[in-house]
Amino acid sequence: MIDRPYWLSRIQAAWQKRPIVWLAGVRRVGKTTLARMITDTTYLNCDLPSDTRRLEDPELFFRSLPRNGIVVLDEIHRLADPSRVLKIAADAFPGLRILATGSSTLAATRKFKDALTGRKIVLNLTPVLWTETTADFGIRDIERRLLNGGLPEFLLSPVKDPALFSEWLDSFYARDIQELFAVRERAGFLNLFRLMLRQSAGLADYSALSRECDISRATVKAYLEAMSIAYALIPLPPFHGGGRREIVRRPKVYGFDTGFVTYARGWTEIRSDDLGLLWEHLVLDILRAATGGEGLHYWRDKSGRELDFVLRRGREVDTFECKLNPDRFEPDGLSVFRASYPHGRNYLVCPDVKVPYERRFNSLTVKVVEGHALDASLRGSEAGQLEQTRSRR
């Protein structure tokens, strides 16, 4: 079992704020394995009838536990009334800490009658971050990470096995989509999903997708929403602050994992021309992990000038450009953006930057960083403490 200190520290930090941590993420992303890394817990697998019977009387069950104990409720959406169980734990047993896992958001199923406002923090467990790939998994081959993807079993496989990806798609549809969203058109749904993976990092055109998949425009929108709720797609809205030439409606949609993007495209190896686009996916994962995805957008104007990602922080807006080679960065899009939105930090994120440094482009200052430094900058001292812990191991 590979230790994952980044996510363990995030869970512990979340418990300092709320009694319930909802650990979400796609199937086989490592939620159960991560939960079992937490010591001194009472672990229940809600897929098992014997464990669900223990929760038929939640008050009696929680009363039997240590006053300040930790409870893991794995696949909690399998319970008949999961929100009631969590609410009783949070309200009647304030010393308890709960880790609940699921493959989608709380809103994905009608079983959740209570949003648990003020009682929970949601953590979205992404595929293995590039920072984890190098520091914890001991894999420094970026092409392997991009080709195999970041589901732990897939990443650790010495060669890419298409059967694993095909099996995952079948399980994803049957266990998540069909059960949670009652989608019955398997072929149409999976055709659309594969198309979105092939077009990952492109702008969503509902009418074009409808024609290509031979399903209605309304169905396309419903299916894409289901994929997003189940964390299989990551839609980014456009950033706009009133500029007349900015794109304001069409989201940019990313597949959740580079391994599935390359699988859908039929790639058995990665050409040098493909590396840049896939690196963008890894940077997006770091941004989502550090920020929870709140305030994250892309920016593009009608002249085609664009920024990979922008992050709104109150009155400031940070920008992020992703390049394998920092010398390939062109500041034209950033210059146009900063003419309208002058306040915020500018980052150029590259995989092989040993020490962060700054570059000046006319009046603009850009900080060149790799993944660890980016995460530390976004999350402040918490990430810095984690890096100190890693360096002592």
C-alpha cells in the first residue's frame, strides 16, 4: 500500500472544521484504500448487508463507539437513508469524526434528503496527482503517467491494459450512471462519453454533439450533467467580466483522467506533440485539488487569444499557463487579459522546474513553477508543512 500523505493531511485538516468529510471521486480512484490508511477507525462497507444492518439504528450504533472516534462509511449512498445517518452522527455525537465515501456528489441521488449544510466538507479525490506520482509513487516518467492515467491500479501497471479501461467503463455505467440517474440508453450514453474523452479540453457544442451521437440536444445536456456530477467530466465555465469580445457561454470540458483520454483516442504511445495538451490535464488536477474547483475558469476572446486557467480570488484573478518548456511561452493572451483585469498573480506551470523563478514580459511578471510549488502557493503553509514532512521521510 502506497502512503498518500497529501490526501491524508487534507482529510485531517477538514475534520478541524467540520465533523463530516465527504470523500468523492470516480470509481477505483482510491477512496477505499485511502480511507483504510487512517488508523484507529471503525470501518463499514455499506455494500455489505452485515454492515448496513449495524446502521439500522444509527443512534444505538454511534453510542457504541468511542466518544472521539473515527467512523468510515464507505459507499454510503447504498444506505436507504444516508443523510439521516450522517445528520444523527453530526448533531447527536459531536465528538465523532465521519469519513463518508461515494462516487458522486451528495446531490446525485434522491436518497439524500438533507444537504448537511454546515456539517460537511467535500473533498474530491482526483486521479493521482503529478506531485504524488513523483514523490509518493516513485514514478518520474511523465509519459507513463499521461498514457496510463492516474487511477492507482492503472498507473502502477507496467503496460497499458485496454481491458482495464473497458471494464471500468462498463462498471461506471452500471454502478454509477444507471443506478443514480436511471439512464437506460447505454449505447448512446457511452458513445457520448467516449466522444467527450476524445475531444477533451475542447469547447462543448451541444448541437454538434447531438448530431454526432444521434441523440437529442436535451439528452446531451442531461448526460453531460450526469457525467459531471459523477466526476467523469470536468466542465470549466468561461471567465468574463464584461468584456464585449469575451466568450461568455460555452464551457470547456475535460475528461477526468489522461489515461481514459488516450484510451478513447486509441493511443498506445504519446507523441511529443500530444504532451502539452495532456500536461494541461495534470495541472488542472493540481488546481482542483488545491482549491476544490471554486472560482476556476478558462478565458478566451473572439480573436482566439486565451489563457488555460484563471482563478477568481475575491477582487483578484490569478492566471495559469501550462507549458512543457517555459521558453515556449508567449505572453500575448496574458497581456490582453491583464489590460482588463490587472490584479492577480501570473503562473507558468512546467514539469521540470527545480526552483521557482520569475520572468518579466514588459510590465508583466510571471512566476515559473512546477506542481509542488504551485500547490504550496495556492494552499499556503499547509502544503509547505506537508513538503517538510515528505523531506524527512
